Amino acid sequence: MTLRIHSFDRKRPAHAAGFTLIEILLVIVIILLLAGALVVFVLPQQEGAEKNTTRLLLNGVGTALDTYRLNIGHYPTEQEGGLEALLKKPAYENERLGEKWQGPYLKPGTRLDDPWGHKIRYELADKTAGDEKKGGLPYKLSSVGPDGQPDTDDDIRLMAESDKDNGSAPSGGTGK
């Protein structure tokens, strides 16, 4: 008895050996479309995240300023170093004030810059000018925003809770 072994020719045709140029171009086009969609949807989210980060920083600094005032009896002045008085103890003329300082009031390593690299702006409000609303903050705390120019629509400001509730946010404020 003789067995016949049939050998089937399993060779592939030469034209089916790899990817065609059209298939490669199609994959490249799909990758470019996905990358374009990513840019369109992610970049606006990044700008929104930077603004939210700045609002959180301003709220944290505002809380630290209030704690400083509770301990010392007043908000830090320019002579005391402004916002730097929240991080390191100022040289007080009155020794008793120095004993009341319970800082640092912000976490060590906290930078007083916004995400765009601009310094946080802080100034005590002039209560004698009469332009402050009743219940408003006794200081102004703000960021100049992405454009780096003060007093523009993209500025981010810390507002009093009563201003947020009334919806009377200044343009570019945190009421959005």
C-alpha cells in the first residue's frame, strides 16, 4: 500500500506581500485627523484649567491673608513685604507683632505667580476713598491673566462672596 502525499502549493502571490501605498496613506490621514481633533478639543481645556488654577491660587492666598489679619490685627503692608509676609516672617518694628506671627500661612514652596508666569497683584484697598462697597474685600488680589496686561477683560480677580452671589462680577472676574 502506497500512500500518496499531496503537496499543496502554499506560495502567496507576489502582490499580497505587504501594505499598499493607499493603505499607508489612509492610516496617516486617520492619525492626522485624530491629532487635529485632539488639538481642537484639548487646547481650550488647557486655557480653562489655567484660569481655574489661578482662581484656586487667589482663593488660597485670600484665606492666608485673612488668617494673617486674625493673628496680626491687619493685612500685610508693603513695608512688611506684601504677600511675601505670608511666607516668611517680616521684620516688625513692634516686637509684640513679631510674636503674633504664626506663619508661614501658605504651604512652603508656594509660588506667588500665576500659570503664565506673572506675579499675583496685591494691594490694600483705600477705605477713605469711598469707592469700596460695603461688605467688599479690604484688599485687591488679582492676576493679569494670559495677556499679561493689567485692567483687561482676561484679568482674574478675587471677589467677596457677596459679589459672587449678586452676580456683579467685574469683566474677566471669577464670577464666570
